Amino acid sequence: MVSTPKKCANPACTCTAPEKEKYCSAHCEGIAEKIEIVCTCGHDGCTHAGMKA
């Protein structure tokens, strides 16, 4: 059975999380208890790609 890709649990991020993972990166997991307006995970496919914290 093929699972549907799921969005990263960081609300500001538009990346897809790897299978069996909640977040797309250590960055997004590390800020889980904080509010981020613009995601700075650094992935090319993220809406805010190229932005650095």
C-alpha cells in the first residue's frame, strides 16, 4: 500500500515529511514548541526557500 505524502507538522512549512516522520527536518522539529511565521528549513521545495534564520 502506498501512503499519501504528508505535510511537515510545522504550520509555516510547506515541505513533505519523510515517511513515518512528523517533521521534514531537524530545524522544524527543533522549533516545534515555538511559532514561526516564515519557515527557514532551507529545503528547495519549501515556499520560503532561500530564506535563512
